[in-house]
Amino acid sequence: MVLRHALTFISLPLLAIPAVAAAQEAAVPPVESTSVVFPSMGADGSASQLGAQLMLMSGDGDSIKRIDVDGQFVSPSGMGGYASIGVSTVEDSTAFGAIEAGGLYRRTSGISDFTVRAGIILPTASGGDDGIEGFLNIISAAYSRPSDYLRGVPETTSLRVAFAPTMRSGNFIGRADLGLDLPIAGDGTELFESPFLHVDLGGGFSNHQGAVLVELSTMAYLEETDELLHLIALTGELHAGRTTPYVTISRPFESGDGDGFDITNIAVGVRGRL
């Protein structure tokens, strides 16, 4: 300190440089230590993170337990990748869902972010000789997240593309996830000749302490658009540093001629930023 005062006439110009830099740095909004989780939607590229979710799917019959694990990596340039897998169990049967992996790119413009994804669903979903595992996979995938229907179809490779915008205004946050899925190889190509369209919409209140969100998801097979699968979900989450634990209750339902299943889902999950 004494030396600094003694050399004031020399050091003032030099001290001005870090002072200006500090002022500029303070003017940049601090990066949030956590991100809002929309459990019914795919990767958003908001940050590098890992997540896990346990869901109990209860209906008229036996309850299904489903575990989903996912992760995404995003570079400072906005380029990144993602991957996910799910496992379902009921009584003595266990079904491994298909692995999904792909790339993403995220851009920010004002209060909005825009993410595009392109991925592949690998033919790793178990089917079983008696068909129970395949049925379990399809039901648990579609009725937990309609846009993941093809992740439950055994021995099928599918391509996926999606566009996911996010908008913030004060304490309001809104997000959408719009995409097309197309089987390109395996048994699924014999069952489905047209792509699947998913439209996911969500919004709610969010601050540094937590968030309350509502989501509505819709999946349509474009050759039979008179039958649609929907899911409505309500999520409460806590923002705890770099970790976001959450609880979701959701209910799938169908419109059109399909009867569907009477299922209610309760899920607990956590996302952690790397």
C-alpha cells in the first residue's frame, strides 16, 4: 500500500486498466448456476449437465417403474451433444429402452434461446421372445414422454430432428420442443411408413429459488392424425446451487378413436450442472 501511494503518478494509468475491465465484467449478467428443467422435453443445450429420473406409472393393473438417465455437453460456442437411455420394470420383467444420442447447437438472442438437435435412436430396445418386454418398452416410453414413442420400439433405428426455443420475461419462462422422428431401419420400418411429429409446450414461474411449470405434450403419427397421444404435467423444482431436484405429476391421455390406458405418473428427478 505504501509503495502504491509513493508511485501514484506512475501507477494511476496502469490501475485504470483493471478498473475498466472490472466494470465491464460487472456489467455482464452473472451466469445462472442452475437451469430450469422441463421433464417432458428433450435436451435444450442450456448447459453441460447430467440428470436422472425415477417414475412410478400407476394404472388399473400393475405399476410400472421407469428410470431415465440423460446428459448433455455444451461448449462455449454453443455446439454440443446429448445422450439418454431408459429402463422399465414391472413384476419380473425388465426392459431396456433404446439409446438416443446426437448433436445440438444453441444460440442466444435477447431474452430468447434457440436450440436445434439432430440425433439417432439406436436399435437397442429390448423386445423379448414373448413380446412382454417390447410392450413394456413402448407403453413406458410413450406414456411417460409422448415424444419418446420410438425409443420404445424394439430393433428399430430412427432419426430425430428438433427445434427447441426458450423465452424468459421477468419471472416467466416458456419453452417449446418441436420435432420429427423417422424410422429408417429394422422392424419399425415395417410398422411405420410415415414420420412422427411431436409438439411440446411448457411455461411457468421461475426465480433463483425454484420454479413451478406446466407442460403439454402431443405426439402424432402423420399417417393417422385422427389419433393423438397427449400428456399434461405439473412440475415443482428447487434451485439448489448447481443442482435442481424436482417432482412431477403427469397424466397421459388420447384424443380421437383410441381408448388408451388410464395411467397417472409421479416422478422425482435431479439435474446437476457440470
